[in-house]
Amino acid sequence: WEKKLSHKKSPNHVHTYIHTPTQTHLYSHIHTPTHTHSMDPYDRLVWEIWMPIFRRAVTIWSPRQCDPLINILESWMPLLPIWILDNILDQLVLPRLQYEVDVWDPT
């Protein structure tokens, strides 16, 4: 499926397209504040409270059993600032998937 997201809270209006896992994740650009004090309160709450917990969950996630992560991301996607979603996909999910591909032995 294809879903168009729009982050209206950010001063930089960003549109992104999320495709099925077999397709690529395309986005125009990422806006990650360099300092947490420059974030709006909601973004800061998600970044400082929710992200550490989610980050720990991804470290124990097995890409071979992808449904739990897909379910949580689909549930939270409407609530996540787009730059946090981009960070999750680029910094947490993609490296785990890449590692699994690199160590895969089809024999």
C-alpha cells in the first residue's frame, strides 16, 4: 500500500511516501533538530521518552519475525513526527535488515 504523510506541526512541511517493505522508502529530506531545546514539546516528548524505549525494542527485534515491528510502526505512524519516523527507518530498521541480508546463507 501507499500512504501519504504530512507533518503539519513542523515549520518545514514535509511529504513522504512509505511503500511496502519490498519497495524503497522515499523522502524529500529529513529535519532532525540538532538540539532538543529547539524541538516543539510534542517532538521532544516523543524523542526523549518514547524513542529510547522503542530503540531498546528494536535491538531485540528479529527481522525474520517482522510482524511485531510492522504492527507497532503502523500503529504509531500517524502520531510520529516525520523526522522521527525517518530516523527510525534509517538508523534502526535499515541497519538491522542490512545485517540480516549480509549474514544470510541460503544453503
